[in-house]
Amino acid sequence: MKEDPPAPHHSQARGEPLHRGRAAEAILPELTSAPHALRVEHLDEALGIRTPAPRLSWRLPGGARAQEAYRLTTDNGWDTGWVDSGESLLVPYAGPPLASSQRVGWTVRVRTELGESEPSAPGRFETGLLWPEDWTASWIEPGTMPGGPKGERPAALLRFEFDVARPVAAARLHATAQGIYEAFLDGVRVGDAELTPGWTQYDARLQVQTFDVTTSVREGRNALAVILADGWFRGQTGITRAADQWGDRLALLLQLHLTHDDGTESVVGTGPGWRSSVGHVVAADLIAGERVDLTRLPRGWERPGFDDAGWDDAAVVEHGYAGLVDSPAPPVRRVAEIVPVSVTRIDGDRQVVDLGQNINGWVRLTDLGPAGTALTLTHGEWLGPDGDVTTDHLRPAVPFLPEPLPAGQVDSVVSAGVPGDVFEPRRATHGFRYVRIEGHPGELSPDDVRGVVVHTDMRRTGTFSCSDERVNRFHEAAVWSLRGNACDVPTDCPHRERGPWTGDWQLYVPTAAFLYDVAGFSTKWLRDVALDQWPDGTVANMSPSTRGEGRESPVAFLNGSAGWGDAAVIVPWELYRAYGDVQVLEEMWPTVVRWLERTERMAREQRHPSRAAARPDPAPHERYLVDTGFHWGEWLVPGEEIDDFPAWVAADKGDVATAYFAHSARLASRIADVLGRPGDAARYAELADRARDAWRAEYVDERGRLTPDTQANHVRALAFDLVPDALRPAVAERLVELIRKADTHLGTGFLATPFLLPVLADSGHLDVAYELLLQDSEPSWLVMVDRGATTVWERWNGVSAEGVPHESLNHYSKGAVISFLHRYTAGIELVEPAYRRFRVRPRPGGGLTSAEAAHESPYGRIESAWTLDGDRFALRVVVPAGTTAEIVLPDGSVDGAGPGTHTYNCTLEETPR
């Protein structure tokens, strides 16, 4: 497999004190004399932002230990003067009020122990349309609304021509839609964002994109053109394939602002005079796929001079401008292309493309065959015994569906025989490694096909490698599963469900935040989590929440589970830890409060029937015992099959729910403390203590044994500090006994797996942690690698020993174990938010002879790299400017380190196993 940058876009689918005698050497990095790496909010490019006080960040000059003061200046007259502060992350703009479409340049100087710095290179941000009155364009709909069964509706084409009488110095296009749009200006695709405007809770929030189109506008005649398809707004969503979740009609809103060389401005937008039709995109659905007939392509339709006399007038409609927002996240983009490893003909009509890597995205096909050639492309993750693509395991088949639903993921194209035509379906995404192409008369080669990787264009921030190649392969599989499930929202899988599940993201976000900058991506999603919260405090399973699976749906009772709803608490806390963002805590605080009020109310007012029957008079601790309501529980425990769904739903899962009650209440106390809410901090600390005590009273017997006697319950007891300190060694020993009883295999499912190896390591069982990590029989992580996985499976037996696939083969949740590699094997541990202070404490084991990891923290790059040669351990650490690190070597020696590169050596008394 070869991963290339994406091709150009086409308009048509194309430890150690020094005095103890250990070697410790510090090397300062190459010095930079000025602050650098300027950012606005969590964006590298802040175009079209709508916040009145954007937050500014920078990194310190190389080698600086700490900032003593900063001075911000902008080209609109703001000068802070010297501010005595060590803050260099997310400092709010406080200059003159910002106007719409205002471009602001800014620079920063800092004082450190190195002295006063030079000014930084300029940073910039530009506002979008801030106020409803800034909009003069009208919403429009296609004159004839594309119809048909769900999943089979064509895309609409819309166009408008206009004249530009004077030279243009700057041009900005502001765009959004009910549906997904792809815009062109004079035949040139606008921007490189995909699947715009993105997926949000459309009832309240609709994102607007702003594009710099200065180079595309010309004097004279111009044309704006748009392909408008169903997308999430009215296309199929989720495991039920529900459609029309926010409406059954498409709509478009565009406004083009032109600033001329004489300083005057003119505006062009959607409204009267726009024309619409259907054309070559004969069906477009994110799940089902996209069908294109290039013989029906109205060539030139996106350029000026096209005859649209036979087209319909677009209809002007009223949707208003309330709820139009910007996005704190980078856009979805085509981030890479993959050259197939093979193309194999399996019979006279079918050829199978193998990308060598399971991805989210689509293919780009350049050989379409002679005119009239009809090609069908079926995308899948696995091959059957006959070498053909299989998708049976991706068909939704769950207890509340009467029968399995189609897997989808099928595209088609009819060739027009025109040289240069390219098929690239940009209105559907697929989770796949393999593609069956049917109907091509010729022999396709890897040169004719590319796999296009599509996801939110997050900045990569973390890497890891070690001396065990299978561990490296699993780490990469976990990275690819994140990439495959970060397409505008965090999803469980990129095919079968595509659900933005709360539980999945809360358990993976610490891992994700090491690997990629997910601050903006997660903030965008959390705003929908807050909007989707029910009046009673229930947090929806998924956000954005659809009508088909939300509060008024037949499966409404499945919402509000412990471990899933707790994402409203856990995710903002983890973002604060990783990025130092207090604002996200403030923004989510009301949601946190309502969720915990609901949980506390359920504990106080309800009892599980089985407990009420066994103990008619409730024990005092039950006031804080959460044993009612629906809960997914540990979920997907190895060997656990749900044969009786109603009975499983009704089962008491209070051990899990009460554990999460105590955990989230404890986090809420810490959040309140950060926010300067001492009363709330004290209240939630007490609530956490009460919930913890309730858990102990109910699930710890007089001998100190836990009920239920499962690996997951023991892991949670240790990870969430549910048991007294005096009991922790015994609980850890029992966990090890359970692991040995399972022939040294894990027995955790969804929720406890991320904590399994860390609690073993922290309780003195590092050797067992490594044994589990390196276990290569089922269930284990390395089984996935040995059976050919390039992404992480949903189930531990995702592919059986016989090669039969089961459900999703691209679920990142079980990949959260790689955080153990970052934090324990390589030893990079966050101590203070944003890694302002961190610890490097490698814990070698498992026969590994080397490991290295790097993380681009908000302050700069952190590195930890070690080798083990017999009993000689050598470590190299890089500490970025503005931070301090504590170095803990395997022999227990400790050192403090400031900015620079540091090397350490020690001798181990016992070689780690």
C-alpha cells in the first residue's frame, strides 16, 4: 500500500538526579528568536469565524523555560501593552469590536528568561457574516424537487450567471445548504472541503463555510453552480436507514461578496433568477452510494454561456438565518490517495481492487471504458472464500429491525466515452479495503484506480513505534480506525451504522487527543450533545440525534445509558486536560449538571425490581445506587451473546451505572473547581463519595470480594478509585486471577478495555499487562493483526479463525489500548493541562528492546525514545519550550528537565519480561 497526497480536484467526480552519577545530558534545540506556530481558536486557518472574541495561541521561542509577559498587537489598532502573564494558549482577543467580513492581522512578542523576543510572523483571522442582517441572499430550492425512494434520489443542479463590471481585489463566498453541496465558480470547484456544510443538529445549528474565491472571479460574465444532494439532512442515516430526518426538501443559500479595486463592494447571492435541473448524478446517498450517468452530464453547465433555457426556475423559500454558525473544526477533506496493491479479475465480468488498507472515503476511477459502459462498484472490508467482496456482515441486523437491511456502499457510473472523464463519487462515503468493479470490458490496473481517504483534516500530533512489528501494525490499525471514523463527527464505524455514538468517543478521546488535534472536532460535536439533551437530562446515545433514534422514536428507551451519557462529562474534561481549554468546560457545564441531576434522581426515586423483591425495605445506600433505566453495560464482552434482548434490557446493571455515577460526579467536582465554583465543587465531591460508598455497600462483600466477579468490574473498581486503598492490592490480585483463569486472556468488553492494562501496570502487575498486550490467541488485539486486520474490529472475533467476518471491522473503541503504549511503554504522561508539565516514565516489558513516541503538545513537541541492550537502558527525551518534565527511569531515579534534549542511562537489576 502506498499513501500519496490527494490529487488535484476535478469538477466532475474526478528519572535520574545528576549527583547520583547517572549520565544525564541536556542539549538545547535550535533557538528561534520569536514566538511561532500562531493559531486562532483551534484552527490553523481561521476564515469565516463568527466568535466576537477569538482566542489566540502561540509557542515560545526555542529553549525558553517560561513566558513572563506577552504583548499582542493587531492591525485594527489593538495593543495590549506588556501583560504580565504566563498564558500563551487561548488568550481572548479584546480589541475593537469585530465587524462582518473583517480581516485582522496580529503579532505577538514575549518576555522570557531569554529576554524580550522579536515579533512573531503575522497571524490572521477573518470573520464571516456575523449578523442575520448581513445576509441579503435568499434560500432557494430546486424548481422540481428531486424525488424517489430513499437512497435513490438524484442530486439537483443549480446555476446562476452574473456580470462583474470592475476588477476584483477580494472575493468571499459564504455557503450552506439543507443537504450537502459542492460549489463551482466559472467551472472551478470552490475550495477543498467535502460533504459541506457538514453534519450538525440541523434543528438548531447549520454551519456556513466561507471560501476565498478571489482568483476565480473575473471581469465580465461569471457563473455560480452547485450540485445539491440529500446528505444527512434528508438522506439515510444510522442502522435503521431512516431518511428525511430533518426534512424532505433540499435548499441552498449562497452569498458572494466582491470587493473591487476601488474599494466598493457588490454582492451576488441565491434568489430569483437561479435555474435548476437534474443531470448526471442520478442517485446520491451517503449510505447507499452514488450513481452517475455521464451520458446525461450537461457539459459546461458550471460555466458562463451555458444554455439553461430548458431548466426550471429555482424556488425562493423562507428558512431565515437563525442558527447559522461557523465550525470550530477543520473541514472534511480528501486527505490522501492510496495506490492499490492489486487488481484481480475473478471472472469475465468482475475485477477486485485491493487497497491494502481499510479506509473511509471513495475511489477515483480514470478508465471508464467505451461509451455506454455501465460499471458497478461494490465496497467492502473483506473477501469471501471465492475472492469476491463480501458485505453480508455489514447488513444491519438487530432485534428491533424486522429483517436485515442492505449494506449499501454501491456506486455506479455509465461512461460517455469522453477522454479525461473521471468518476469520483463525492456525495457518498464508504468503509472499505476492497472494491468489486463489474462491467468493465478491459483489464484495469492499479494505475486506473485510487482509494481516496476522506475525513476531518485533523493535524497529526502523535506517533509511536517499538521493536515489535506486530505491535506497530496494531498501533497503525488503531490510527486508521480513528481516521476512518472522524468524518465530521466521531462515528462507531464508517459503514454499517455510521452512528456518532457518545460512548465510543468518551472512551477513545484520550487516545485520539494524543494522535491528532481533536480539540475543534470534539468541540463541534459536543455542541450537538448539549443540544440533543432531553428536558429530563437524558443524554442521547448519538449526536447529532436523529428523529428515528431520538426522544420520540420507537427506540427512545435505549438512550441515557451509563458510560454513554457520561460522555457529556468525560469528553470536555479530557479536552481541558489535553488542550487547556476552559471554555469548553464552561460551555458544557449546564449539560453536566442536568445529566448528573437525572442520574441522582433515578438513584433516589427508582429501584430495580429484583432488588426490591429481595430487599423490600431499601437500604440507606440505595439512595445513591443507580440500578434502573436502560444501560448498555460493559457491552461486547468476549463470548457474550444476547439471545433474549428484552431480558438483557431488563437486567440489573447497577454495578456499571453506579460506578459511572461516582466517576462523573468526581469529574464534575474537578470541573467546578477549574471554573471557580467552590460550592458546586464541594457538592459534587460529596455526591461522588456517596455514590462510591453505595457501590462499595452493594458490590463489595465483607471479605472484600467484588460482585460481579468479572474482569471488567475489577478494572473499573481500580480505575475509578471505588475500593478503599487497603483493598486495592487484593482487587488487583483477583483481577490477575481472573485473567489467568481465562488462560491469560482479557475478558473485558467495551467500557473497561481502555483501563485494563493501565490498572495492571499501576498495581504492580506490569508483566501481566504486557502478556495481555502480546497475547496472540483469541480474544486479543494481536489476533486482529495476525488475521489481516488493518483497522480495529468491533468484536473480538471480528474475523473468525475460518476467515468469516462478523459485523464492523473498523471500530476504534478496542484500539484505545494504544494509549498504554503512549503513556506506559514510551512513558509520556500528562501532569498539567496541555502538557505544561508532564512526566516521562517508560516502563519497558514484554521483551521489547526499544520504543519511541512523540506528541505535538500545544506548547511544542515532546519526544521519548528508549533502547534496552541487555541490562543497559538508554533514554532520550525532548522537552518543548514553556514546559517542564519529570523524568523517572526504570531504576526509580528521578530528574527534573526543562526545555531541550536530555539523555539518560541506567542499569536495570532485572530485565523486564
